[in-house]
Amino acid sequence: MTAPAPRPVLVVDFGAQYAQLIARRVREAHVYSEIVPHSMSLTEMLARDPVAIVLSGGPSSVYADGAPAVDPGLFDAGVPVLGICYGFQAMALALGGRVERTGLSEFGRTPLSITASSSALFAQLPPEQSVWMSHGDSVSQAPDGFVVTATTAGAPVAAMEALDRRLAGVQFHPEVLHSEYGQQVLEHFLRDVAGLDASWTMRGVIDDQVARVREQVGEGLVICGLSGGVDSAVAAALVQRAVGDQLTCVFVDHGLLRAGEAEQVERDFASATGVRLVVVDAQQRFLDALAGVSDPEQKRKIIGREFIRVFEDAARDIVAEAGASGRTIDFLVQGTLYPDVVESGGGAGTATIKSHHNVGGLPDDLAFTLVEPLRTLFKDEVRQVGLELGLPPDIVWRHPFPGPGLAIRIVGAVDSDRLRILRAADAIAREELTSSGLDRDVWQFPVVLLADVRSVGVQGDGRTYGHPIVLRPVSSEDAMTADWSRLPYDLIARISTRITNEVRDVNRVVLDVTSKPPGTIEWE
């Protein structure tokens, strides 16, 4: 029998842009966390058997019509609770405190004064520190039984604690790096208020998932959809550790890959793991299916459907070649990650931002049972698992690349000529970034073709009417939030010059300087 799943710290999402970041910070403290929607009932939350609950921030005022509220019964359930920003105010209001608009809003870096030497959250931290605030309303009176442990100019109650009930709250955002000692505040809650151990590690994740895969698969045959990216590579290596020769990896060359990608997968991954690898050339199949389709959601769904159809065909061929008459391949491994699930509207009750091809894009008549050993992990955690499994650094630290490939980096319909243009521009950008030694300073570097846009240019003393290319280098920890990478201007200039000189039909290169939120990393 497998070990039971770890009891989670539940992060209750009140619509905060930082809910995922809170979950990440809890995990950095080696405590397992999951995100749940504020609409989840208290009964459902407690049924998850949480070791603690964190109430996130949110955009609402606690007094606004329809503003999400906290069930007061939560605070009598015996579960440690930490309220953050909106969650802090909702907590105070539910327990009989006072929240009001004082006229002293605070946004950005704010000086915080610790007022109680007995504080657990601020133990052994400086009495004056800088924190990140974002609020209009303020808690003006703490509920009975709480000690006010910190104040700011605009928040008379900037933190409060009721240690006998294992309840605490802060007006600021400890999860963001701008709060000087934010991670220590979170860890003090987890250790000293909630009494939790720092026992959740990637080694434990590997052992747990190996046992779960063995129990799920038994003696069955498994295929893994290998894309060449770190997610599917780590998923395949983990499943191989669990079931060995029962696994066959299928690499689908859908014609939407970057230059040299198919060759890299065949060479690097197969030699590093020894996994049996089957390569399927399905380029024309995908191009035919995508012909004339411009809508990004439709593209993703088509690609997800065609992937599964190819896997089904490959599974039949693998069984036939092995002479395993009467057997079928019933399991499909995917490198689905927690951000895929969250952005596709699953797992957290959040809005669908985009349907990831391996979550929202799967066909209803899927003939496989999915094996998703990374489904609860963020990207940086997956990299740690990959290193623990002994995968080469070139695979582990490879920039993320979407399963739908270049199809979602072409804004407009996909055809072979547009793929040629984008593939050439992307190869130049990657080559120059690597030559500059900045690969590890950038999380991801999408290069986007605005296929339905043309602009006037001058090349060779003549008028041109070409496509723009967008450079989208971003820096991130887990892809849930991101900022544009401040690459050196001379590097951007070299990339731009080479693309406009070497790639036919491109006469303009632009730089995307949008953070996430409000934008996403990929354009589609």
C-alpha cells in the first residue's frame, strides 16, 4: 500500500494575484500546500484534513456587496489559521473586530513597527522593517483575545495574534520578496504557531510518486508523451524508476518544434535514461488539422486531440511490434504541472486563463488512463526532482517550451511558411542568448510571430511590407507570476539585427515589456 498523501496547508484564494505565490512560499518551508477557492465550504475544507489554513489577499473590500466572507466556524475548528491582507481583514471582521476605511491607504514598500515582544510571527526579527502593503481598508480594532503585534502609519493593526487559539494575521504580503522578512514570518507561523515540521522534500515526493505509479499501473504497459521539455522528461524518468521496461516513450514530431529540437530529444534524452523511444512523424497530420485556425483556444484543443490520436495509434503499433497479442497499453504519462491545472481552471476554482493542451484540451473519449506524477508540483520543484533522478543539467535547466509548440507563438493561422519564419527567428534569439551566457538568468524566451500583422519597412533601399517579431524574455520562479527580463541592450540589438537581416519577410523586431499579471508568458 502507498503512504497516504501529505496533509496540506490549504491556501484559500480570495482572488489574489499572489495566491499561488503563497503556496510556493509554504512549500519552500518544506511544508506541502494546495490552493482552494474561497467558495469551498468549511465542511469541504475540513474534509481535506488540513494541518493549517492561510487566507489569501484579494481585490475586494470586506464591506462591498458580494464580497467573499469567512465562515466564523473556521476559527473554532482547531486548525491554525493565518490571514493575509484581505484574508486578515475578513478574519478580523468574522471574529468581531473592526475594519474601516481610514483614509490612509498604503501601497508598496511600507515601514512596519513591531509592538509586542511576545510575538511568535516576529520573534528574533528587527523591530523596524520594510513590508509590502496593498490596502485601502484597515483593521482599526483587533477582535477580543488578540494581541496587536505590529503597526504602520496607515494600519493601526498591521498584525495580530491569538497564540492560545493558534490564530494570526498580517495586513502586509509576507509572500512577496519586497517584504524584507516575509519568508521568516511565514515560517514562524508554520513552525511556532501551527507546530509543523519541515519534512516535505523532493526526495519524499519521488518515493511517494514511485509507489503511487506502481500501485496505479500494476503490470500494465505504459507510454509517455515525450515533448523534449523538462516536464515530460522528468515525468518519464520518474515513471521509468517505478515500472522499468513497462514504459515506452513516444516522441511526436508534430512539425511545430524549434530548430534542432527533434534531434536533441533523440540524442540527449534517450542516451541519458536508456528509455525505449519511438519517434512518430506526424507533421502533415497536425498542419492539416490546424489549417485556417487562428483562435488560440481552438488551436490548443486541436493539438491536444491530435496528440491523443497519435498516441493511440502508436500504442497499437508498439503492442504489435512487441508481439504482445491480447495486450493493450492502457496508461499514458503526461508531464502535467500544478500551474497547468490552475490556469486551465481546475484544482483551485479559478477562472480558465487558457486551456493547456494536456488539461483542458484532452478529448472526451480518451482511451488511456492518465498517469501524472508531477500534477501537484511547480516548475522549479520539477527541476529539483529531475536533478534528484540524475537527469543531465542540459535537460533539467532547459527553458520551458509549450506542448503545442510554435503553433501558439504564431498569432494567426499556422502554415509551413509561417513556421519557417518563426523557427528561424527563434533559433537566432536562442543562439545569441546562449552566446551571451545569460541562459540561466532568463526563465523563458518566447519568440512570437504576428502573422496577421504587417508593417512598412525599408530594406536594401526598397519598401518592404513584412511581419513583426516579438521578443518575450521573462524572469520567474514558478511561471505563476513573471516579469520581463532586463536583457542588455546590445544583446537585444544583435538579435534584432540578425533577425531582420537573415529572416526573409521580417522587417521589424519589438520587445514585450509586460509583466504577468496582467499578461501571460505566452501570447496565446
